Amino acid sequence: MDAATPIAVRRHAACQDLLAHARTLLAPAGATPDVLTQLRDGLVALASDHADLFPLSDFKMPDAQGVNHMLDDAANDGLGLYLTIALPGKEAAPHDHGIWCVNAAVSGAELQRFYRLAPQSSGQQKPEIEEIGRVIVEPGVGMVMADHDIHSTDVLGDQPFVGLAMYGYAITKFPAVVWYHTQFDEVRACASRRPVEVRAQ
Ligand SMILES: [Fe+2]
């Protein structure tokens, strides 16, 4: 496959290679910290070294906020791989997707904050959270989250954030997502999208 091959074909092949490698890494013991770090590094390499495979002309911009474009619509095996576009100013409150994810940047910058449940509030109906770290995801810098890690996001600057995201499940099959709206003293859980027979999370 050379430079004359259409970008969409090369992009599809690169995504297939990434997913095949991910499945190989995940097969022995699942999403261990070491495996997740390797998945993140692979995604960062794809986004940084092959940014030309993800021209914005191939992806519809969001009408507002953000959009997730599925990059692999044939992988019905749990993994979800997306190109995400988030407009300047888009933010997401602290939340727990229930499933791991790794992110990388094609262009732009997004601040990711990470949280944990405050020890003194564990077990309460409205547990409190406290920040434990942050990273700016930008070209060359990715992020990794394990199952049930809590994060929030803010697009930085005046350019859209264009990133790659890999999740343990496709977004359409996510478990319940728990949102922590601390300014309103509110915790809400969205309904799980997992099939009832496999709803372990
Ligand atoms: Fe998230």
C-alpha cells in the first residue's frame, strides 16, 4: 500500500492493524495497566505519525459541541475506535464510563482532569470527588483510563480538538455512565446500553 492508495483505504487498514494488535495485547489478561499503556502509545503513534490519514475533509464537523465518528464499523467484538471532534469550549463534567479508554490527539488540545471518590464520602448516596491529576492531550501526548476511573474534559484554545479514542466497548454498548455534577450536589447515572445478559458493569 503506497501513497497512491486512497486515504480512506489506508486509514481503514491502519485502524484494522491497530485493533488487531489491541486484541492480541488484551487476549491474555485483559485491560491491565501495562496493556492500557501500550494501547495508549499505539494510538498516540497512529494519531501523531499518521495524522495525514485523518483529514477533516473526510469527517463531518459537529453542528455543536462534539461528534464521534466510528472508524471501524466491522469490529462488533467489543472494542470501539473513534475519531472525535470537539469544538472550542466543549466541556464534559466529571463522569465514569464504567469501561476503560485511551485517547490521543490528531490536532488541538484537550484538558483531561482525573478524580477519585473522596474517601470520607464513599458509600454515601451522593459521593464527593476530588481531583488527583490532569493531562493535556495534544499531538504526541495521550491519556489512559481504567474501568471506573472518573474524568472531565475541556477543549483548550480556539481550534477544534481532533482526537482518536479507543474504548473497551463501542459507545452504543456502553455500561451506565455516572455523572458527578458537584456544583449542583448531584450524581446521576444514565441507563446502561449493555445487553441485559452481559450487563456485568
Ligand atoms: Fe468520558
